[in-house]
Amino acid sequence: MNRKKAILIKRKQGVDNMDENGEILGIFAFLIGIPLTISIVSKSDSLVWYDFFWLSLIVIIGLGIIISVIYSSISKNLGKKTNNQNVYIQKTNGNILKNTASDDLRQKATVQEKKKSPKNIDVLFKELNELIGLNQVKHEITTLINTVKINKLREEKELKQSPLSLHLVFSGNPGTGKTTVARILGEIYRSLGILSKGHLIETDRAGLVAGCVGQTAIKTKEVIDNAKGGILFIDEAYSLSPQDAGTDFGPEAIETLLKAMEDYRDDFIVIVAGYPDLMKNFLKSNPGLQSRFNTFINFEDYTLHELLEIFTSLCKQHNYIVETGAINTLNGIFENIYSQKDESYANGRTVRNFFEKSIKRQANRLANNSTISKKDLQTLVTEDFFDKI
């Protein structure tokens, strides 16, 4: 639309220039033609003064044609030079713009590369060790990382490497930190050069299995492509191999996954996660799974003390404190939660949900106050731990 408009504007400008130039040429021909006609009539014996009108008209038209031809010829030559200059200027400007755009892209790429640069491995180990609880998990992850380091050193010294599968089984109940540890592990692997990106892609049965024949493989491949260079974390992986499979498409997803683990073994890691007993049954469902997943890390439930520590950590992260008089009440609530675990219990996730509800109750309590101090905004009281009846 803009291009058509530009063409129309240029055409209109050309017509306007032609009209303006035509008027100038006409005046010029008239000014020269009248004196020339007078000179011809005065010097001729056969012409009389009443022939002046017709003769002047002929002379003016003739001069106009001659001047127009000369003007047109000069204009074309000047136009070519101008166009050549314009083309040169446009090319120069184009090159400048192109170079500027390239510089901008290079700068953006540099910025993106800086953003994506791997974290220092010591910083990552600090993040891992600062996680609440999970002492056995931390030990096993550290052992795994040290084994990877030594294998790389052996490779550099041209020594045979000890066999090591980096695909893992994380077993444990919900909310025990499996996803958090997997994310840190991916970044550690990137820092060591094991993975090119080190990112984490989380999925489950719904993200891998389709409802039509032939679609599951396509769906699973898309997820795998997104995870290349990093870790694919499959939660509740046992749901891919239900005991009464029938016409279930879960096994198709498993076969596609096993092929990808072989094809991209140098830059692709899979972590399957779920309840301990169900994960054992999952690995038995396919011989390929047993051969590729031989490292098990168990995530135990948090203790009562660790649950309270998680709540305190959340308060610290978000600038909240528990009123001194409410601490005993809070301890009693968590003792009750811990002793009466049911199907909805989810360890750290249960603590986070309780914390978020407490924040909402505090908001309702403070919303109608005319004056609210900074301390009010930070403090959680006993009332914030219970729903109003």
C-alpha cells in the first residue's frame, strides 16, 4: 500500500514539473517569436502587416518545438547523471544501513551470549548445598559430578573412560525437590561441557502421548527437539506404561524416547521421576529402559524440622516475619500436617501452598485498615494461619 502511494506521489510530482516547465517554455518561445516575426515582416516586401498574426503564431509554435527538443535532450543527460548519483547514494546508504544492522545483530548476539553464559560451577554447587534437607541426594549428585569430571580428565589423558550413563531415575514423593535438583544439575553439566545448553524441559504423559495412531511419535519428537542440549525431565513417567495398556499409545512414546537417547546421547539427558514403587514397575516394562537407566537417586520426605525451615526460608525470601506470639501456633499447625499426611500431602509444595494462603489472609486482614505500617506489611500473625469461619 505504501509503495503504491509513493509511486502515485512521484507520478504527480512528474506531471506538476511537466506543467511548470511547459509554461516556462511557452513564455520563452513567445518572447523570442514576437521580435523575430516583426523583423521578418519589416524586411520582406511581399508580406504586409495584416499577415503578422498568422506568421507570429507559426514562428512561436516552431520555436516552441525546437526549444522543447533541445530542453528534453539536455534534461535526459542531466537526469542520467542525477540518477547515477542517486543510485550511488542509495547503495552507499544501503551499505551503511546494512553494516549498522549487522553491528546491531552482533551486539545483540553478544548480549544474548553473555546472558546464556554458564554459571560458575562453584556457585552451582553452593546452590545445591543450600537446598534444605536432601543430604543423601546432595551426596549422590556430588559423586556423579566428580565421576564425570574424572572421566573428562581421563579422556584428555587419552585413557579409557569408565562406563557411565547420565540418564537418571529420581524416585520420591511429590514436592521433595526433584525438579529443582534437575535444573541445577543441567546447569552443572553445561559448565562442565557435557551439555551445550543445560536447560530443563519438564513434561509428563500429556505432553508426550496423543490420542490418535501415529501422532504420539510426532508429539514426543517435538518435545525431544526442544530438550536437545539439555535435560528432559519426565514427571510421573510410570504413566507411560500402564499395567493394562490395551490400545494405549504410551509405549510408542517410550520407543521414540529410547531411540532419541541413542541418537543424541552426546548432548541429551533424560531424567524420569515418580513414586518409588511405580518407577520400578515402569523400568521393568521395557528392556531398553533398564539398560539406559541404571542410576537411581531417592528423594526422601522432608522432616518436620525441615518443613518449618522451608516456611522460614520462604518468609525470608519475600520479606515476611512471624510474630513471636504466633510461632508456637505455627509449629503446632505443621506438627498436625506432618502427622496426618494424606493423599494431598506434597512436602515442600504443601509448605509453599500454606505460605501463599497465609499471605492472602494477611492481605484480607490489612485491606480495611486506614493506616498500614511497613511492619504491618511484613508481619504474619496467628489470624493469618487459619481460615475464617
